[in-house]
Amino acid sequence: MSDVPLHTRPINIDALNTTDRAGNFMSAPGAYQGPTRTESDSLGSLAIPQDAYWGVHTARALENFPIARRPISVFPELIRALACVKLAAVRANAEIGSIEPEKAEVIEHVCQEIIDGHLHEEFVVGIIQGGAGTSTNMNANEVIANRALELMGHAKGEYQFLDPIDDVNRSQSTNDVYPTAVKMAMAMSVGRALTELEALRQAFGEKATEFAGILKVGRTQMQDAVPMTLGQEFHGFATTLGEDIERLTETVPLLSEVNMGATAIGTGITADPRYREAVVRHLADITEFPIVSAPDLIEATSDVGVFMTFSAALKRSAIKLSKICNDLRLLSSGPQAGFGEINLPARQAGSSIMPGKVNPVIPEVVNQVAFAIAGADVTVTMAAEAGQLQLNAFEPVIAYSLLQSTAWMAQACLTLRVNCIMGITANEDRLEAMVSTSVGVITALIPLIGYQQAATLAKEALHSGRRVADLVVESGLMTREDVERELAPERLSGETPAL
């Protein structure tokens, strides 16, 4: 082991190439051999890669948090949200005269570059980190500062001309920047999830129309019940997704209440009293979200209740979607020895040993996404509970859990719609055969022949395997014409009320 103190060794970034910046960004310290610059903080000095836009605070985070092997840049919404917050802050500071106009102009330019998708590869700190998000905030401050220095004609690291903390982080603390950025990132990411959920809902609705006249046996407790149409079943899927779209949409205004101006614990220390109103106004203009300032900044800085609300709504949607996928797997099971009522698109060979086997792989992967989202909800709950006094230090794992869950939810809805729902077909012959021999249809005749007579004929139908309609006619209780009228698909499905 090297005798060189850790805080003076060059940070290892030999794996920090274009490919590995997406994840594998840590090795043993001291391996980097390329050109460096030296940056210092209160702990000492570190050698930083000459071409890196990040600096010493980010370098320490790279050494300290080789946990998730995933940098914050895997969530582009979070990077854009950080840039939006920094842009709002510099505009507010410029408006109230807290920063020189020349510095404000160049910082604003860099923030817009990041919002437009540039420099995201420079956001390299691990998504799971200690410090309540300080490493993420400093990664943003350093990238913005060094890019600004470059535009001003200075070398990276020449912070005497524009400083990551004194200028980029002016009037701010990690404790108001980070939760605000996370909320904005969630509001951005849930937009895509809502778009995919709506597209999926419409796909189920289209199938409901396609299957509207196809009668089938309904089931309760895995046992045959009364008839319905396949269209009604798929319409129910569409309706339940619509309800979840409403619940998730309701979280966006909740995410739009922020604590900008709170600084460290909510007292606003180091920030001009005029800053709070200005930064919230500018953030609303930049993001076009209904941003409002929290009424109590002390409470807002320590409270993460909105993340639990968002997580609960996301989990609800995921679990209900998983239940739909369970139904799809059951309805398509077989094809010979199962329900076999619908046919899912064949997506890949299902077995390395059984020829011809095709598995419901798309519903299965959506099930697994739901399991992961449910687990993430537990993580969010535990992290929320673990907060202490004026701050919750565990917001990074909350951010990771929810941003990952939201991204997976959107992708799960997309693949379910495109690779499964749109290609589902009905096995109409099998459905007709099951309905014609189902004793459940006799329920529709109870008002006309009575429960006891219906129960007797149902038992006989089960024992003999004969059609209920034939047994009712033979018993003399009803004519063939009356039976056929009462057992017509539109009557059995409730679309036309019985007389």
C-alpha cells in the first residue's frame, strides 16, 4: 500500500473514458498517469485530470462512494433539474444584485448548455452517496464553474476568477438545492411514465372494442362464474390504468412545493431576504411547473413526505399493472392444457429443452419491474423514517429508488404495449366452447325458473357434460326461443338488461 496520504494522491480516473463514465468509474486510487491539475479543499490537495470539468470535491466522492457503480448522469432528468435550479439561482442572484453581471451571464450560459444535454458525462459521482447529496451539488457546482472559466478564457481550476461555491452556489445549500432538483427530476420523469401509461391504457381500450362481442366465462376465486365479454375484461384493464394515471398526475403539484431559499436548515442564513421569492419565480418560469415556496422552510427542509406519497402512487400503479399481467398469463396459459382463451404474441423461444414452447416473457418482465418498485417503496419508507432533526441525510437513496422505479415503469409500459398488448388475439372457438358448456350461464335464468331448479340443472350439467340450454328446454321450464333470448351474449354480459 502506498505511504502517500490519501488526500494528496491523484484520483484514479483511468477508467473514465466515454464508455465507462456510464458506470465503471472507480478503481484503486493513484493509477492515473495522464496530465493533471491540482485542486485543494479543507482536507488537502488532489490531482485532478486536466480535461475534467469536475474538481476536488467530486474527486473525493469518487473515492468515497464506489457503491452503485452508476453515476448520477444515468438519470438525465436529474442533471437537467440541477441545471434548472442553478439557472434559477443565478438569475435570482443577478436580479437582487448578489452576483456580478459578468459572472451571472456566463453561469447562465453554462446552465443552459447542460439543460440542452451537454456536459452530462461530467456528472460522475455515484448516485448512492453519503452527505445528503452534497457530492451531487458540488459536482454540479464544479462542472458549471470550470466550463464558465473555459468560456471566460481561463484554465480549469482557476477559481479566483469564478468559484464553484462563492459564485455558482451563492445563496444556496445542498439542503435546498438537492431536494428541489430531485423533485424537479421526478416531475420530469413521471411525465414520460404518464405518457406511456396513457398509451397502454389506449391499447387496452382498443382491444376492448375489438373483443366487444366475444363471450367468455368470468371467474372468481379461480372458479367459473357468470359470463362476460372478453371486451369487458380488457375494458376493465383500461379503466384501472386510467385511475392510476389520475393518482400519479396528482403528485406533480405536490412535487412542485420547494424549499429554495432555506439554505442549511430553513432559516435562510447567507441568502438575501429577497432571494427566496425571486428564485422560486425564476424556477417556475424555467421548468414551467407550478413551483411554489413551502410555507415553512424549516419543516420543508427536514420533511420527505412528498417522496413517500409519490412512491406510494407509483407502487399502486405498478402492483395493479402486475395484476393485469398475471391475468394475461393465466388467460393465455396452455396453449393446450391451460385456459388458452387469448394468444399472446410469440416473442422468443421459451425453452432450451422443450421444442415449440413459448413463454409469456413480456408480462413476466413487467411483473419483475413491479416487484422492484414495491421493494423501492420500502426503501423510500425506511429512508424517510431515518431522518433526524433538521435534515434527512438519506435523500440520495430516495432519489435513486424513485428515479429508477419511474424509468423502469415507463419502459415496462412501453414493452408491454408494443410487444404484447397490440398483438393479442382471441381464441374464439375455445371461448365459445367453454361458454356453451358452462353451468354459470344458468345464473341468468334464476329469475325465470328459480334458484332451486337452476341448482338442480347445474348439477346435472356438471355431471353429464351436457349444455345447460338443452337441459332447461328438456325440463319443460322454458322454450328454446326463450332460453336462446335470455342466454344471448348481450344479455349474459349485462349490456342488454333481462326482461
